[in-house]
Amino acid sequence: MNAKARKLFFCGILVKKPNVPTNEAILQRATDDSNALLPADSPDDSTPLPPGGDPSGNEQLTPDLPTCLLCVCLTGSVYCEEVDPDMTSVPTLPKETNYLYARYNKIKKITAKDFGDVVTLKRIDFTGNIISEIEDGAFAKLTMLEELSLAENQLVKLPVLPAKLVSFNANHNKLRTRGIKSNAFKKLTKLAHLYLAHNELEAVPLIPETVRTLHLQNNNISSLTADTFCKSNDTYYIRPNMNEIRIDGNPVILGQYPTSFICLQSLPIGRYQ
């Protein structure tokens, strides 16, 4: 074997083509994620996601590596889903990040420092972690945030939420009424979709008039008032936007509160006593 042949032979051994996902695989993952922030019982209210990728091929990486090696970073999007080894805290993000998907990890807490340098976020999804605490001020600088999912965690109370939220999902937590401040949603003047199902709420929180979809099923709500959804001092009041409400799976007997729904254009859906 001459010198040139030996060189080519050894180069062929030492150089290994990296396993880079194809564009088709990345686009397919984005399609599969298109209903990321919506609960399973609301398939029609989907919002397309930006192109994304699948971080499942990073099993050998360690937590000390930069976020974009542990996760998949595309233009404006960071995917950190089911990261191995376990991700237990919010990853450091590129400053231009618009969309963060950190689903099904072992994140325990969100601190006030986690998003201090990332003010461009529009969508955050923490579904399926073990978050039990969120510091007040954690979302204070996220003035552009429109969609936030904290579903399937262990929250017992809610932090102060960003004012421009359009969709908020906290299904499947351990929220009780005392863990939600009376004005928690009052300043959310753009909130249209609110999901608080499968918690431990004893009463319906104050709901902004902008809300179109409200899911409160499978809580511990046992009573309503004439002011829960309507205005007892205004018999002509019609709630303008709410067109889907679920309160089934609660101990409340709706027939005992007929005046609670007279202002609604659509009655609650689901099975009731």
C-alpha cells in the first residue's frame, strides 16, 4: 500500500460523519408539536408552532454542556424535551429566544433569575415537570409572553402572571383557591383561554371578560353565586366573549344556581348532576 493509499485508509477510519437530523425530521417534529400548549380535550383550538427539532438524540451529553448542545436550538426556538441526563432547572437561553419547550423533564423550581436576560419570549411550555414553586417576579420581564403552560406539575399556588398572556394552562396541578390571589387574572386584559382543570379549587376565581374558553372541570367547586360569571346588579348584562365553559366533575349542582348562567351565550358543556 503506497503512502497516498495509507493516508486515505486512515482518514476513512478516523473521520466519522456526525449524525445530524435531516430537515424533514425537524419539520415533522414541528408538525407533531402543533398542539403543544392546548389540553387534550381542546384539539380544535390549535396554534401552529414555529419549526422545531427533536432533542432525543442527545443521550450522551452532560448538564455542564451549553444549552444548545443539551437541547435543540433553531432560529428563535429552543427544544429541551425529555433531556437525558435529567434537567432539573430552567436552562440558560440564547437572548433572542422566542419559544421555549422544556416538557417532561425534572425541573423543580422557576426563579426570578431564570428569564432575567430573555425578554423576547412569546411562548413557554413546562408541561410534565415537577415544578412546585415559582418565585414572584419570575415572569416580570416577559412583557411579550402570550402563551404559558404549567400543566402537569405540582403547583399549589400561582405567581404573578405576565399582563399580555392570551393562553394560560395550569391543568393537572394541586392548586387550591387560597393559592390564587383574588386579582390573579384581573390585569390580564388579553387572556382568552384559561385552563385550570384537575386541581383542588373550591371556588371559581375572578375571570376577566376577555376569556372565551374556561376549563374548571374536576375540581372541588361546590357552589356558585349570581356574580360568578354574571352581574347580579345588572339584569341586562350579557357576557360578551365566553363561548366554552366546563365545570363538570365538581360537586356543585348547577340546577341550584340558575341565575349564575343567565348572562352567558352558551351553557356549560359536559355531564352534570
